[in-house]
Amino acid sequence: MTASDAERKLGELSFLHEVARLASSARDWDEMLRVVIDRTTDAMRAEVSSLYLLERPDGLLRLVATNGLNRGGIGRATLRLGEGIVGWVANARVPLATRDVRSEPRWKWVPEVDEKRFVSMLSVPVVARDEVIGVMNVQTVEARDFGREEIDFLQTIANQVAGIIEKGRLQRESDRKLREVSALFEVSNVLTSTLDLDEVLSLVVDRLVRVYPGASGAILLREEGEAVRERARTGALGKPASAAAQRAVSERRPIVAFDHIATPLIVNDRLLGAVVLQVPDYKEFLEEEVRFVGALANQAALAIDKASLYALERKTTESLRELERARSDFVAVVTHDLRTPLSVIRGHLEMLAEKNGKSKLPIAEAASQVERLDQLVDRILAGVRTDRPELSLRRTRFDLRATVTAALREVAPMARRHKLAGPRGGQPVFVRGDRRRTAEVVAGLVHNATKYAPQGTRISVKIERAD
């Protein structure tokens, strides 16, 4: 081994040691991949290094990192399995060294990424857990025959990259599972923390999208009939995701696509609605992710059902209170309206009894029955006296003097044992208000006065215009 060979070997070992050190301490695995790809260019004494990762189930190899090629192609440039040198290596699972890609039939030009000045190319598979997950490449400007040691060195780097990718995957999976457990725990706490339906819906959607950074989500609830309406949302949903939510409701089953999943909300075989999650640039939901969304949907359905029942109970209770207020108001109005005519009838009967003397007409019995009715009205009024909404008024323009005079004329019989004096004659006094209610108020005042004032008391009703 020559001195230059020894120096090269030492440099390779130093590079591999540095990669291992970075891999053991890194937290940002994507950044770590970019660093390794950048340094591979120098380590391999090449002008280009690049990494394509395999996306399943599409079978696409996508450019994820490069040093030397157009970086604008990162995330956009793709090759299918078996397509081009990169696709061939991924499919065959063996390295391929090419002195001149222009004479290689398996070579495929990738627009806006490849450059004609790069002649030689070495590609090796990236394998993790006995599965090809990508392809690593180096390219040179000058024609070059890659030796076995160089191929093995790049394969060793690729194996290190596979370890970095696997660690990153495990770290992301661990973080995701932690977020899933936290989301399920927080949603389950909703069952005991709040009964406000809108708050429950917002919290469920918020906890769901937190699991997947950059995600959007929504909850749709069934209304009367077959209508389904969105009640809570975080972020913007695409039309396919919204349509999937509608399908989840109509078909009562999860709808899973590449970047979205919709799951029905069901409690005791009752369909409440659906929850939908959309993750931009997602390629496939894993089975365990589908199970997580289903578990969260089950927890959410319980919380939503409980909050919905509480909201219905509150609405029913308020309706019953409204009915009770309406009943009390109705009874109060009816009994109040009955009191005045009963008092007038009783007054007329008593007048007849006084005039007839020993007549055999059962006037006393009739007056007794009217008295009983009057007492019944008092008991009904006492039973329904409560805070009631104001009575509706029918406002018109009327003569207050004439209205009061007519009302006093009607109640005069019940005030026969008192000295009832009405307003003096004069010009009409026009006001705006409810004529019938005004007459009832006057009659009620006179009735109370006759009821509680000693016989012979003067009861005067005057009308004065106040400035």
C-alpha cells in the first residue's frame, strides 16, 4: 500500500467516524442527511453527490438531497423503479458504476436536474431492515473508472445513511405516538371537563391536527334529516377531504386516501357525524395511524354525544320554563279579566236583593255563588303570581276621559256602599296607549278600593294633564 493509498484510507475512516458521531448525537435527521450528502462529495473526490428515497406504495424514487445538482429539483425530481440508472439500482439492489453515462442504455436524463458535463456515475442501493429505501449517487466531470474499494466505500456511506434514515423514522414515529397518546388523553378529559358542545368540537379538532404538524381537520355533525354541517375546523380542507367526510357519514365507514382520512362518529349505533384529517404532502396513512384516528373519533363521539344531550336538556328545560311563564301569564290575564265583571255582577245582584226585600227570587244564592267565584279568582291569582314577561299592548289614540268615565259606570254597582266620584266633564283628553288595558286598570283600582276601604269612604277618580 502506497502512502497515498494509506492517506486515502485514513481519510475514509475519518469520514465514516465523523458520520457515526453525528448520527449518534443528531436530533434533526433531515439536516443530518443534507450534511452527509454534502460531505460525501469531498470524501469521494467527486463533483456531485445525491440521494433518492423510495416512496411506497407509488414506487417513486424522489430526489431529497444533493450537492452539485440543481437544488431546485429537490422534492420534485422523480424516477420510477427500474427507470434510469437510479431506478435500475433500486430494483436490482446492487451497485452500478458507469464510466460514461452517455453510452449507458439504462441512463435517463432528468430535466432541470442533470447536467451534460457530468460523465461518470456510481450508484449504490440504500437498504434498511432488508428493504431498499433509496439510492445514493456520486458523479464526476472527468471520465472515471470506479474501483471496488470506492464502490465499497460509497456503499458503507449508504449504509450509514440508511441508519440515519431509520433513526429519524423511529424518532418521528416515537414523537407521533407521544402526540397521539397526549391527544387521546386530552380528548378523554373533555368528557369530564366541559359540557359546552362548541368547546368540545374545537378542542377535539385542535388536538387531532396537533399530532400532524401542518395538518388541517374538521368535524361535521348531522342535523335534522340527512343534512350534515361543518361545526368546527382548523386550517383549510381541500375538496377531496371534504367529500371524504360526507362519504364517511353516508357509508358509515372510514375513508382513507393518500393525504386525508375521514372517520364516522358513532355512539351506540347512532351516527353523529364525521371527523376528517388532511396532512399536506402525505403519501400514505399507516394502519396504526388509521387506528389512532378511529380511537380518537370514538372518544370524540362520546364527548360530543354527552355535550349534545346536555345542550338538548338545556333547550328542553328552557322551553318548559317558557311554557310555564306563558301559562302563568295566561292564567293571570284571564283571572284578572274575570274579576271585574264578577264584581259588577255581584254589585247588581246585591242591588236587586236590596230592592226586592222579601222576594222569593234566589238572588242571595246567586250572589253567594258569585262570591265563591271571586274567591276562586283570588286563589288562582295567588298561585301564579311570579315574575312574568310584560303583557303585550295594543297602542291606539283614544279619549282617556271618556274611557275612564265608561269604566266607572260599569263598576258603579260594586261601589254602591262607597261614594264613587268620576272625573268632571270637559274637553276630551287624547292619549296613546292600550284602551282596554287602561279600563281594566281603572276597574281594578276601584275594586281594590271598595274591598279594603270602609263603607261610606269617598273614592275619587280624577284626570289631570301634567305639563
